[in-house]
Amino acid sequence: MPKRFYRPQLDVVRCCAFLAVFCHHELPRTDVSRLAAAIANGMGFGLSLFFVLSAYLITLLLLKETEETGSIHLGAFYKRRILRIWPLYLLGIGIGVFRSYHHGVLDQDKAWFIAALLFSGNMVSSAGVLMSHLWSISIEEQFYLLFPSSGSRFGRRGMLAFALILIAGANATMVYFAHVHAELDTTVWFSSLVQFEMFAAGILLALADSRLPRWGLAGSMAAAVFALCTWFAVAGLFQLKTQNAVAQTAAGLCFGYLMIAVACCVFIVALQGLPAWRPFTYSGRISYGLYVFHIPAIALLGRHFSSGLLNAGAALTMTYLLAALSYKFFEKPFLEFKRSLELIPTRAV
């Protein structure tokens, strides 16, 4: 039997990525100080961390599969991805459709739902759609469609070439967006080609995994703080997540996204040198559900409390409750079936 592969610290990374995204959606981003706005906007790069981590883990597993079996079994790979992503994704889309129908706006929202079912939700306007945050799943699926079937066919060199092509494509796209002064928080942020740079960073990180530094506790904590501060600095200096801001220069846009990719890689390396406490690993295990349900929870609770902190706490509690129930009663049967298709065993469900 192939050796089991599981790094609990990567579940902690997932937990941190979700908490960052949650804070981004809960913290005020306008009518606040520049520092508060930079922190709130910078937390949005938790999604970038999800993208980098996804490519990092997928690449590691594909490399191990090649080492253990001599090849990559694409059929099994796509079946595992379908079992992990589609059931909860389709449930989320169903919740969105029900809400739009209930509010009498299904006709104006249906274009986005159709695009989401075709995994192109990032390419259609989603203003006012409850589950529109699932546009990020479209980009993940686009990457999964391309990478294993093309970039990984020629081993490590093919993966390296694929990552470099993605980086070149992302930067060429950003040069164009800077030329036309595209909106940073919408047009640029939703672009598949731009976000593919994060996946490329994850591929490169996985290819260098055996040579990555292993810092001690103090060094890992310092590196993680450095990565977060980089997010906030980039958000403040380059306005990448500032609402209604537009791209000004190609150099600033390309450098800003490069720094985000580097910071995400540093964060992943840093957390692998820290303890993996059970509450955080469990949060990482159910992080997909946390991501899917956090916007419905925020919308359902609204602003019932006078304190923003109480509102956030209530929404986070509801999100965890929904995600835990979903994981136990809805996702687990699919994950058990997915486990039977694993060529490289991971942790038990």
C-alpha cells in the first residue's frame, strides 16, 4: 500500500484562509481609517491563500501518485474532485436559486446561475445574488480541468513549464488591465487568468517542497506575521481589493499580485512549523462548508445586534453550525466514496 499522506498543518492553513475571508466580508471597508481599510481589504487575500494551497496540495498528491504508481490516473483524479466539490457546490447553488425565486428576482439572476453550473460564474455579473461568492469554485474547476490533463503529463518538468506559462499569462493579462484601467476589485479580481498566478505559485511551492526551509516555532510565527503584514501592505499601497479603485500601472499591478503569491507561500511554509491544534484542524476539515455557508449566515442574521462584534460572532457561530451539520450528514457519504478512489491514502474522513 502507498504511504498515507496527511499534514494536519494544512488543515490549519485552510482554517486561517476561511477566517480571513470571513473577516473580509464582515469588517467595514469604507468610512474607516486607512489602516482599518487596509486590514479589511487585505483579509480578502484569504481566497488567494485557498488557491495557492489547493494547487500546492494537488501537485504534491500527483507527484506522490507518480512516484508510487508510475503514472497519473486522470479518471480517478476527476472522480475524486467531483465527489469533493460538486455535491456541496450544487447544494449552494440550489440555496441561491431558492432565495432568488422566493424574492421574485430569479429571472434577473438566472444568467449567473447558468454560468455557475457551467463553472464560469466568475465571468458573469453577480450583483445581488446570494451565493455569488461561489465564483471562486468556477476558477478552481477551470484549473483542475487544465492542470492534471496537460501540465502534469510530462512529470516535474511539465508542471514547472505549466506554472511558468500561467505566470506569463497572468502578467500579460494584468498589463492589459492596467492599460484599460480596469476595476481592481471586480474585473481584475474575478479574472481566471489573473488568479491562475496563485495556482502557479502553489505548483512551484510543491515542486520545491523537499527543499523548503523548516523554521522553528519562533521563526514560523514571525514568518506567518510577516505574510499577513504583506497582505495588508499590498492592500494599502496597491489598492488591489479597494472598492471602485482602478488599475493605474502595470508594474504596480503585477508586483502587487506577485507579493500576494509570495506571502501565501511563506504563510503555508510557516504554518507547517507550528502546532496543529484540533479545533483548527477540524475547522480546516469543514472549511469548504464554512466558505459556502458564511455568506448565507451573514445575510440571514443581518444586523440584529447594535455591536458589530456581536453580529460577527453570531454569524460565525451559525456558519460553524451549518458547516458541521453539512459535513456530518451531507458531505461524509461522498467523502467516504471518494476515499475508496484514492491512490494515495490521506487522512480518514
